Amino acid sequence: MNDRQATGSPVTDPPPADLLTVSDLHVDYAGRPAVRGVSLSLRRGEILGLVGESGSGKSTLCSAITGVLPAGARVRAAGLRFDGRELTELPPEDMRRIRASRIGVVPQRPMTSLSPSTPVLRQMRWYHDGHDLADLLAQVGLRAVLDRPRDHPHRFSGGQLQRLLIVLAALARQPDLLIADEPTTTLDATVQAQVLRLLLDLRDRLGPAILYVTHDLAVVAQICDRVGVMYAGRLVESGPVSQIFTAPRHPYTRALLAALPARTERGRRLGAMPGHTVAEVTLSRERGARAGSAGCAFAPRCPVVLARCHEEEPTPITMGTDVVRCHRAGETPEAEEDA
Amino acid sequence: MTTVLAVISLVFVLLRLSPGSPLYTLLGFSYSEEGRAAVAERLGLNASIPEQYVRYLRQLAGGDLGASVFSGQPVGELLAQRLPVSLELGLVAGAVWMALGILAGALAALRHGSPFDGLVRVTSVVALSVPSFWLGLVCVLVFGVYITGVLPVSGYVPISEGLPEHLRGLVLPAFVLGLPAFAVVARTFRGSVLEVLDRDYVSFATSMGMSRRTLLARVAMRNAAIPLVTVMGLMLGMLVSGAILVENVFGVPGLGQLMVDSFRRQDYPVAAGCCLAVAVLYLLTNLLVDLAQLAIDPRIREGVLNGGRVR
Ligand SMILES: Nc1ncnc2c1ncn2[C@@H]1O[C@H](COP(=O)(O)OP(=O)(O)OP(=O)(O)O)[C@@H](O)[C@H]1O
Ligand SMILES: [Mg+2]
């Protein structure tokens, strides 16, 4: 099972080639776009946080990477390369083998992700038959599951199921790429800290790349190397966490950060940032959902909107380590103040 | 038990309230007042209706179903003759057609949107909208007039006269009887497989690299079967009532035929006995369905263990 251990390089190595490269990915559900032109890349040993409001397409992006989408979904991409192989061109059996051994996905909804008519422990053994199951379960504080061989999923709490899924998709599998879709939402603060430690430990030991979806910016600050911000199906800004948290360039990113409670040092600095308060940039969901097709999707809610933003969709601009989709990204904050 | 009692009472009341009396049929042209009185006395029809009711119940409690007003044959004996014929017809029709329905439904769902899927959908709508007696008559017409000698359209060959002949006789009645069950089962299963394939647990199993075949067997079909069990139970019940029509169209000497005959002649004990048998069949089917659900659906099992849902 662990023959891949050798290929995972410790974080301290010089940056190797990207493990995952997504270029210009589009996903439609029955013609309604959910992901529009997302490009991102992930190196081994790197944790990329993915944030953005509900419905912005984070889960859809995750599913599109492994190709596990509902029947009505259509995927289009210029490229979807994993470890040098183009996933969109792979025969189904090869893709299945990659899913079975190299990519782990912790799903967003733990309560519905296990079959309701088969005992949980039996399902765990479908995926992991090793002797170390007891050990792995103990790591997430669920050794007791072994004493409940006949209990079906409905007998477990959401937090318990979530930890079991983390065991299956991450700890037992030790994948090269781990995609974790809000893996700690149902966990209390101490258990969440414990799970995060396990993931960091996994990363340090085996060096997988991790795509970590969350709404919790504090977690992003704590564990991620880079962060991507999604809005209405687009990746509006991405870059190193330090860069984005201190000098966000996209107005939506700023709004997100301004909503952070100002208790951390970082937060205080951001709270003091001139211009935009939460009230100004109300995160009204309806308006976001209607995001127009012609101009920038954020324009209706943008506090620094220009006439041009309504007509012309901004293309991604690379600025140092940061990639931004905003017409005003190149301007200095002072110039914005005048606008 | 309450259900059985309710059925008995209902049948009893309806029979007594309907106009006419077995006496007229029985006496026919030799009808006379004295004759009527004598026979009525013998059959106990002179007593008031409540009295007759109590007497019948008491008799039933003793395990006696009474005897035919006409032939004097005990009802129990009649049922023992006729019931196996109906059961065989119903079970053959049900088993073959429901198995086909499951197969067709599953394949249609897995080839969602294919010509085969379309065929299954159209077939099940058509099969459901065609009344059994009409289809039965068409079959009689086709195989009795146009294509003679292939399949017998009427009469019944007991199994003692050779299995092949016996089965040949069953083909048409079973075809007509089971077709609606096929339609309903195929449609239900197609729908529930499609629904299950879109569930989170199927996505998770797929994302864990479970092969398609394993996934279908372990996860998809198993969960899709849960609603199917209920529907199959309902269909078994439908086979019982369908048998009454079909047996009469094809002249199969089963419970359905006996029932219609006895009602027409107002042979009270036989009619009541038939209804009783049907009611018991329904109850047994229901019990079977509940047990099957218990076996397959953990949440129901839970409910029963907690004293939730015991019938
Ligand atoms: N199975 C589906 N069928 C049709 N539309 C879907 C489906 N799943 C998601 N969508 C739509 O796609 C868009 C993106 O959904 P997605 O689940 O990717 O958002 P998300 O960013 O993960 O949100 P959340 O933070 O709430 O999990 C939404 O508008 C949603 O309504
Ligand atoms: Mg999501």
C-alpha cells in the first residue's frame, strides 16, 4: 500500500514540478455554469486553501478534478494534468485506478456519503482491509467503531462519520493528492484541531498535495501555503497566504477578509484597512447568484466598481506571486481611494 | 386478525343485503312455497340476519367454513382444490414478470436515455393502460382464431397430465396476469436506480475507486431495492385480484373462477370462504413485505426494535 511513500518528497526539497495542473476548467449543470474558466496548480507537499461563498463552485471544482460528477454535468477543460498525465484523456479503468490509489477525496456531506443499508465498519473494510484500521481509528478517537460492527451510518453522528471519511480518504489511503471539501465543518474546535494536526502530519511525512476547501479563514491562515478565492464560479484571486492576507487585491477578497473577527493580529491589521467595511459589501447571495454574463460577476456588489466592470469581464492578471481577476488590480490603493 | 374479521363481516353483510337468494337458483322451475320453506329451514336461512351472522362466526371459530349450498361440498375442500391452481398461476406470473421487470428497469436506468430505456418506458406505460380483460380477450382471439394450435386459450391441463402441456396452458393467463406487475416494477426500479446513482454515497464510492460492477452490486442495487420491496408487495396483492378476471377469461379453474361463480349463485358459504382466503393471502403478502423490508432497511429494523412499527 505504501510503495508511493518513496515518491513523496519532503516539503523542504526545492519545488518540484506541479502534481496537479488545472487549466481553464468549465463545469455546467444542465447548461447552468457552476465553474467558469478556473486555472490552478498544486505542488507536492503544498496545501492550497479554497475559499468563497456558498454556491461559488468549490465542491464542483473538486468533483471535476476526479471526474466524479452527477449525470447532468458537463466538463470542459484546456487541461487537467495529474502527475504528468492528462486526466480528461484517460481510459475509465486507468482513471479508476488513480482514484483507488492516488487521489483521496473527503466529501463535503458526511451524513450521506456512506451507503445507508450496509454497516459502517463493513464499508470501511471495502476500502481499507489493513490490520492498521484500529490504529487509524484511534488516531481520530474512534477506536470504538470496531466494537460496533453492525451499526449502520444513521447510528453515527455527523462528526463521527466525517472523521471516518477522513480515515478512509486520507489517513488509510495516503494519497498523492488529497482533496478535502470542508472536512471539519461538523467537528468541535478541539477535534478540528486534532484532525488538522493529523493532516499536517500526513503532509510532513508523505508530502501529498492537499486541496483544502473551507469557509474558515483562520484555518487557511493556520495550515495553507496558498489560497484561492472563488466567486460565482471563477477563481478571482489566488496566491500565497501571506500575500493575500496582508495585501488582497480583489475587492471580494477584501470583503471576505474584512469579515474576519478582528481578534488575531492579522485580523486587526485588516480591520484597520481603509475603505471597506462588511456593511458596505453586503454578502447578498441573491445578487451573487444572478451574476451577469457580460461583465465582472462581482460588479453588482463591488464597492470600487467602474463602468467598464459591467461590460467587460476581467482576465486573470499575474502580479508577482498573485493572480487576480479585476480591472483595478493594477491600481495602487491610493488611486482606489480617489475613485 | 381484525382485518380478517372485518372482511368476513363485510362479505356477510353485502351478500345478505344483495337482492335475491340462493333459494331461487337452487329451486329453479320447481319453485314452490313448501319447497322454499323446507330448503330455507335446512340452510338456516329462516333465522334473523344477526343470528345467522353469529352462527357463522361460531362455526368459523370451530374451523368449519361450511358447505356449498348447491353441491353440499365442504368449502374447505373446494378451497383446497382451487387455491393451488390460483397460487401457481399467480406465483409463476409474478415471479417471471417481476424478475423481468427488475432486469428491464435496471438496464434502462444504466443505459439512461438509450433506445432500450425508451422502449422500457413506453412498454410500461402501454402495459399499464391496457385493461387485463381486454388484453385477455385479444389473446383469446389471436391464439384461438388466427394462430390456432400454438397455445391453448381456454381450459386447464392439470399437472398430472404432463408438465409441458400444463405449462403451455399457463402461458397466456400468466402473460396477461403479470404484465401490469412487470410495468410497475420496471418503472419503479428504473426510477430508484437512477435516483440512487445520483446519491452522495455513490459519488463517494466512485471517488474511492470502487469498480462500476462492485459499486452496482454492493451499493446501488441494494439501496434501490428498498422502495422496490414495497411495490412488489403491492403487485402481489394486485395479482390476487387480477386472477379473478384472468381465470374467468381463460377458464382456469382457480379461486377466482370459484369466487365469481359463487357470488353469481349467491352461494353464501363458498363466497365467504373465497373472500376469507383472499384476505388471508393479502395479509400473508403484507407480512412478507414487512419482513423483507426489515431484512433490507436498517432504519426500519431500528424502528421495530424500538417498538416503533410492528403490525
Ligand atoms: N448536482 C447538481 N446539480 C445541479 N446544480 C448543482 C449541483 N451541485 C451544485 N450545483 C450548483 O452549482 C453551483 C456550485 O455549487 P457547489 O456545490 O460547487 O458550491 P460550493 O462552493 O461547494 O458551495 P458550499 O460552500 O455551499 O459547499 C451552485 O449554484 C449549485 O446550485
Ligand atoms: Mg461545497
